[in-house]
Amino acid sequence: MKKISLDVAADGIATLTLNDPDQAMNVVSPQWLVEMEQAIAEIVANDTIIGVILTSAKSAFMAGADLKYILGRMESGMSLKEAYDFSQQATAMHRNLEKCGKPVVAVINGLALGGGFELALACHGRLVKDDPRLKLGLPEVTVGLLAGSGGTQRLPRLIGIEAAIPAIVDGKTYSPAEALALGMVDQVVPEAELMASARAWLKANPDPVKPWDKKGYQIAEGQGLTNSKLAAVYAFTGGRLAAKTWHNYPAPIANLDVIFEGCLMPMDKALNFESKHFAKLMVSPVARNIIRTTFVNKGLADKLVRRPPNVEKSRVSTIGILGAGLMGAGIAFAAAQAGLDVVLLDRDQNSADKGKNYSATRLKKMVERGTKTQQKSDEILARISAVTDYAELSDCQLVIEAVFEDRAIKAEVTRSVEAVIPPTAIFASNTSTLPISGLAEASIRPAQFIGLHFFSPVERMPLIEVICGSETSDETLAKALDFVAQMRMTPVVVNDSRGFYTSRVFQTYIHEGMKMLEEGVAPALIENAARMAGMPLGPLALLDEITISLPWKIVQQSITDMGDAYPRPCAYDVMATMVEKLKRLGRSSGGGFYDYPSDAPKHFWSGLENFYPLAQQQPSAQELQSRFLAIQSLETARCMEEGVVEFAADADIGSLMGWSFPLWTGGTLSYIDTLGIRRFVSECDRMSALYGERFKPSTWLRARAEKNQAFYA
């Protein structure tokens, strides 16, 4: 057996060890299931075996299903029947283990999630290593699925329905101590004592028949809605899920339904019902979209799939950061936490010190919360040097400028930095909109000039948009990606363009929201429709947070650079009114589209209707949702057409992680594929006739639609 081994000791206790040689962690796969069935059959047939210890030879117990395999099945066009059979195969194996007639104890020596914890639940006892970092649970709902081999039925019967709902419906994971308190495990044991404790547990002659397989069993909390407390829990949870998901995600409510109905049934019927729900979710595009983008493709990006080959691996020990404002200070903090020495430079010492204090403040909070020791905090802060002299950058292998979005200022600092840094060092700009090729004109070594666009707040936004200028070398790109890996962040690689990819497409969202306001759409309807589509914040509220003057300045800079060749965005007049005429720039200026009274919640500015009166006929929320999703996806397709983004995976990762495009879509291009490219183009044509040329599909996109050519094969 390749993935597991079975060893029987003289005392009759067998050890079943998980050890997949092809994976870093043990995962559920078809071959593993076959080997497990063979091992269970051998356990049943071998009369000398009196009990079984199930454990792992790896640092983790088991990580659950092989998501790459599942994605492959999804993309192959798996039928509902095939998905049901897939679930039933694992369900049958777990049921055979559970009913093998001999006690089985799981020795959980590391992480056990999803199918891994389901395997532990099928055992008769569970011992877990005493390690607060270890996680246990059933997080399948987070990838659009459910625990499809018994997890949704065993856990409620083991710890109670109310306690099981957060684990199953919300995907909450637990430390060993938390799991013990809930009854998810039987013992928390020091690592050195795990095997001895397991043998002792087996020798105590535990009952190999589960409670739910005994006559007269009834789940402790009673049957369904006849239990008034439980009825309230179901009602509250259903409402909470509707408010949280806006009905865009089928998995949470499906998980709740499986608990509700399954706990009214005998175990085998409940497991069958669970598999039916699992099959529906597995053939849905939502689960496919989430798994493909957030796990498989993100995993490839984290492994630097876009890194040019044949370039020697590099490592940065010291970086320089120009500008100690919010962005520069955030980059410094993230870099210091990643173990890099940071030279944080600003025009005067007070500004530089203020930037370093950003890290000091956050580290202090982490110490207070117990997530960092004082010693670790001091070590991180000591890595940051706040300076004003460019000569301090002489040892930096990489310098990142995060100064004002002004070409002249950026050109000046570029020349000052290149005069002191080593010949092999890279210069990176954190600009969010100005073309890298244009900024590189100030450089004496443009091949070593690149864009590294961080997102704010840096320490909580683990995406970096890596922008190649027209002269950026492969070696520079490779070194930049190596740096991103050191930062433990996710890169997406794009080519030069005004606004690059993320800023360019994101702006279509806020511009569309302002255009709707100008059309007379009720502000509350605009905001609610955006959130119903899955955006975390409505466009008007978002503009108030980032300030309306920010996109206005971007537009003005573009007009300066391009003149009449720059197409003014659809919201140009609204921005001009709010910024130039009304001086209502957003929250930081006292108010924008909203007012922010000190003694009451924020609310729409009462004067808004004077400038943008409501139209007599209001559109449906669904129509507004479609507009928001279509305009962002259409602009992404334009970026693909122009070569700004070369891979659909990068576009989707960037949209989800860069500006929180709805997760259920899988990203802007996955949204087009989910809708169907022919239907998408038809919808854009309809919207173009109603709302303007910005929705008009290009000839390139029409040609793809005619061939029904999806962005993913």
C-alpha cells in the first residue's frame, strides 16, 4: 500500500498509518479510498486484531480532500450522479470503519480539517496533540461544499446540533482545548504520550458500537422544530445566513438543511441525504469558482508560477522605502514582520519617526492581545531604521518608492536613490495608476525598474500587483517575485498600462455607482444593490472612505498626460460637482455622499437630492447588480485583449484579493464564464443601448463569443 500502512503488534493492537508519499499532507483521493477499504477489510478479517490506532507519519494528520482532483472532476463536466457516487464512496469507507466491530482510536498528531476530521469522527475515540496552533474542523463550506462523507451527521450527534452549527455552517475551526470543551475529541495529550495513551484507551475495552447504531437512539436535543429552543436556533441561523450571503452562496444554507433534515433520520438515510446535497453543490459553478481561484490558482501564484525560469533564486535582506506615509509605513511594518531590515526614509526626521511609530502602535496592540511576545515585538521594531539621508540606502538590494502620485517628485527620488544604491539593486514604484514605463524614463537603469503595487492596509492585504514596464528585464521580474514570496504575499503579474489592472478595473465600479446617482437612482438602492451582488461596500460609501478627490486627481493626471486622447469616465461630472463645486470630498473632509454626525450613525447627505433628484421610475436591484458585475468584468476582458493581463487566473486572483470582487463569482473572468460568454456579450449589448458606449463589447470579445471560447478551458 502506497499511501497507508498497517502494522499489527503482538498485543493485538494494529497501527494504521497515513503517509502519502506524493503529497506534503495526507489528502482524500480515489487511490487512498481504495487502500483504506482494503485495510479495513484486513482489520475485520484478522482475528488477532483487538483494536486500531489510526495516525499519521506526517506533521499533519490529514488535510481533507485533494482540491486539485476535485476541481478536475468539476471542470470535466461531472454529472449529478457522478458527484453523488463520489461522495458515497468516501461515506461507505467511513461507515465500514465505524462498523468494523473493533474499536478504532484516532491519534491526531497535527492539523485535521475537512475529510481528515471526518475520518477522525468515524473512529470510536479521538486523542489530539496538545498544541494550541493545531486546528480541527469541517471548513468545507468555505469552498462552497459540505462535509460529504458523514461530517454533517456525526458531529451534531456527537456534540449536539447547536454546538455543531458554527463548525459546519460557518466553517469555524477549533484548537485542541476548544475541541475538548465541545466534546469533539476525547483527550488532549502531550505529543510524547500520544501513542501510549491510545494503547491505554484501547485496552480499557471501549464499546465499538456508536450510540447512533444502537436501538432506541435519539439525538439529545430532540426532534426538529418540536424543540422550541432548537427551532429558534434554526430560524435565527437561516436569517443570519441570508443577510450574510445575499443568497449568492448555496453552501451555507445547504449545510444547515442537511443538519436539520439529517438529524431527523436514521444514520444511513441521513448519510444518503448528505451525499445528495453534496452532489448538488459539487456541480454548482460557485464551488468550482471558489476552489479554482482561491485555492488552486492562488496556490500556484504563491509558488511563483509566473517567475521567469533560468534566473537564479534571490533573497533580499535589506530594503529601502521612500515615503513614511500610510502606505510606506505599512510596507515597512509588513517587511519587518517578514524578517527584513528596513530603511524607512522621509524628508524630515519627524515624518520618518511617525512612519516607524505606525509599526510600534500595531505591535503594542499585538502584545496586548497576546499574539506577539514583547521580545518578538522589540525584535521586529528594531529592524526598522527611520532616516532622512539617501546615503543610508547604500546597502539595500531593493528600494520601493511610496511618495506622492506626482511624476516630478517620483523622478527626483528615483535619481537620488540610484546615485547611492548598489548596481544590482532593483528600484520599484508603488504607484497605483501612473504607467511604469513613463516613470522609468527617470532611471539610468530601466531594466531594473518595476512596479510593486501594494494594497492598504498592507499588513492585512496580502496581494502585490507586480507591473512590468516596457524595459523591465526577466531577471528583475524574478527578483521581484522572490521578494513577494519572502513577504509571504500573493503576486499577480501584469504589464504596463494606465491604472495597470486592479486600479483600472476597480475605478469602473465606483464610476458606475456615481453614474447611477446622476441618472436619478436612489442612493440607498445603489448601495444595497452593490452589496447584494457581493461587493463588501457600496460605491458611494467606498468613495467617502478613500475620498472622492482621489479618483478625481487620477482623472486630472490622465488628462494632463493624454489630453483629448483620454476618454473621460462616465462619472466625470459628478466628481467635478462633489470636489470642485461642493468641496464634499468624503469622510475625512467632514462629509461626501454621506454625512457623519458625531452623535448619530452616518446617513446620506440631505442635500444630495437637490443635485441628483430621484427618477420617477427606479430600476430593479437585479439590474443594478448586473451593471456593477458586467462593467468590471468587461474592463477585465479589455485588459486581457490589450495584454495588460496575460492569464485569466491572475485576473481573477487580482479581482478577489485586490478590490474584493464577489467571491462566489471566482473573479471577473470566471463571472463571464459562469454566465456564458455569449450571454455576457448579449447582456453588454443590451446595457450599451441603455446606458452608454462603455458597455459595448469589442470586436475581439465578440469573436470569442461567436466561437463560444471561454476564458478557462
